[in-house]
Amino acid sequence: MSIHHGRVLQIVPHLPGGFDGVGDHALNLARALSSDFGISTTFLVAGKTSANSKDGYAIISGLNPETCAQLARDHEHVILHYVNYGYQVRGVPFLLRAFVKQLRSQLRGRWVTTFHELYASGPPWKSEFWLRPLQIKIARDLIDLSDACFVSNEIMEQEIRRHDPRKQVRLVPVMSNFGEPTLTDFATASPKRWAICGGTVLLNRSLLSFERIQRLIPAAFFPNHLDAIGGRDTESTREIVERLARQVPGLACHYHPEVSVEEGSRLLTQASFSWLDYFGNGEVSPGMILKSSVFGSYNSHGVVTIFSHREESLALRQDRFPGPWFLTPTGARFPDPMGLSEVREKIYSWYWAHAASSRVARLYADALATVP
């Protein structure tokens, strides 16, 4: 069988489109590659799944070494979406590494790895501390096997360049999972309308921290409407939303679980502010927020994100992101009420300059076409 020169194999840990940030990112990338460059995608899902297609894209299940020869014949290039804990519960995916080495040795085209994560760190009483050397070794092996690497922030870019200064690395923030509407009016949405998005865990965490700190929001922006968007429909999330509605006078709260892209986008276009507790109690690394698809979704709709952590500056290639805005128990930074629509427009423009799917697809298409 001859190679399909326009076909790419995207390797992902779980079935795309299942309210999973990495899988949704891969699915959005597949759509953009197809619509803009005519590059078709097959998804190879590491985990077991009974699905054989998703939104018109073929699905193959399992990292079976015996399939490598056929996969290499049927696909010219590979895009590996690497998140170490997605492929192995302890973050040391030896089976993935072995599979990648075998498939890479038979592939005629380009191998691109998107590093959604590199490796973890933690205190001595956590497994991350003891397994970190293995995680680093696996990540570096995958860097070595790749013709090009994609990362979402400068910290990971620096780590890859420290390992291999000659490696081709492209820095691209994670794109929106809730679409990219064409917007021109940033003044009509109420400054008191808020949204909180996320997968199930992130949504719960953000709602809980918002509940604790909402009383500190300035009066000019204090919410009278809150949409909780995304994640799976859980009783725990419903309880938080209902509790917020009871505790905060004049606040209308609405829960929209397992929402479609179109409905999520419609809700976000009506919001002016959002709340994001991305790191929880974990270590806050500057610029790491750019790996958040939720943050990308807020930006693609010109919604002002209020972080639960203090981030003094945020930039990509010296192009500063507006703000950034935050609210903590010890400090706050909000836009000037009179300049809110201008701030929203700047956020929207920054997204289109750096993270829009059309730009991301072009960078991937270039990486797949470049001769090493």
C-alpha cells in the first residue's frame, strides 16, 4: 500500500472530544489542518475505546507494536500529543516510548511532538519527586526522536533548548476549545456577567475558589449573572452552583454541563469576565497559563480572565498580554471600568495574533513540510 501524502496520524492518550483538553486540542487541530491545508487525520488513541470514528475522523485504538508497519505505510507524518500522566498513571510511559521508537524507525515523513507537559516535580513524599529522573529521560528521548517540537510556553521551550539547542521548537499558546467567533462589538455585554469554564475538575476548583473570594470583587464588576460551563454533569458541581445562588444576593447562576461548542461559544459571547483557578494550590509558573485551553477560550471571545493567582506580566515574544488581571486575598488588579471594552478588544486581538487555529494549523503544516 502506498503512503497517503496528505494523511497524518495524531497520537492522543484518550478519545478526542470527550471533554478532555488534550483530545479537544487535537481534534481542533485536525479540523484546521483539513480545512486550511487539505491534510487529513487519523487518531491513534492509546487507551482502549470501542469508537472507530469521531466527527468523521478515523479512530484506531491501542499502542500495538505489531501495527507499526501498517501505520507507517498508511500515514506520511505523525503528530504525538505528549502529556506523560495521560499515558501512564505515574507519568512514566515506557510502553509509549517503545511504541514511538518502533513507529519512528519505519516512518518516511516527519515526526512532530506537541509537549503539553514535559515532566512533573514535587516534594520528597510525593511520587513525582522519585520518578522525576525517569520522566525527564522519557521526555528527552521523545525530543530526540522528533523533527520538531511544539510547546505552549517559554518554560518548556527553554527546557527543550537546554537539552538540544538545535532542535526546532515552535511556541504556540493553546487554542480555544469553544470556537473562534468573529466579534466586533465589545461594549454591549454587561460588565456584571461572568462565566466559569473547564473540565469537571477545573470547573469545580474554580467555582469553589470563586465562592470563597467573590465578596472582594469590585462593585463595578460584581456579578449578577454567572454561567458555569463545561465538564461532566455532576451532583457536586450542581451543589456549588446552587449554593452560590443562595449565598450571593442578586446573583443568577446557571449550570451548563457537557455543552456543545456552539452553545459554549454563545454563552461566552455574552460574558465580560471569567474566573480561572488553574493551578489550585500547586506551584505557579510564569506563563504556564498559556497551556490552558480554557484561557484560550476566554481570549477568543474577548472575555477578561481574572486569575486566582498573582501574575505580574504575561507575554509571548515580547508581545504583552493585557493585564494580566487577578484577585487574591492579598491583592487585586482589574481593568478601569471606563476602558473595559478596549481591554476586551485587545485580548481578542492578542489571541488572533498568537493562538488562532488558522495560525496554529499553518505552523504545523510548515513543520510537517520542512525537510530536517
